Amino acid sequence: MAEAKKAKMAQGVVVSAAMNQTAVVKVERRVQHKLYGKVMTRSTKFHAHDADNQCAVGDKVRIAQSTPYSKTKTWVLVDVVEKAQ
């Protein structure tokens, strides 16, 4: 009997909320350079489904990977961790 896979989770900052039911979330991660060992900050932008349009630019949010909503939107908003000032 196969177990259900757990969805990948990420936390980031909303950089755009102009689209209807969609928020663009920038997720930053820290990685070490393979040769030199310097710790660098890398970022990725994800389109997340925001059904209630509750996100605003600058909000810190938690997102989870899901089945595709559209060509680019494969993440869904879980909750707003911190509202923007």
C-alpha cells in the first residue's frame, strides 16, 4: 500500500499581487558554493494560487506545491505568516 506524498512547503515574500487569484512569491535559500565554500543567497519566484485574494505586496506567506492550476501556477497559498507594514 503506497503512502500519500507530502507536499513541498516553502516560505517567502509576496512581490506581486496584481493578478486575480494569483500571487508571485519570492523564496530565498542559502547555498554554499561548491568550490569556494562561500554562502550565497539564491532566490526563485513562484506563482501561487490565492483563492480569496488575501495577499498584498510585502506579506510573508507559506505556500505548498499542488496539482497544476495553470501553465505556470503549481503552488497554493497555505497561510499568511506576517502582514506587510
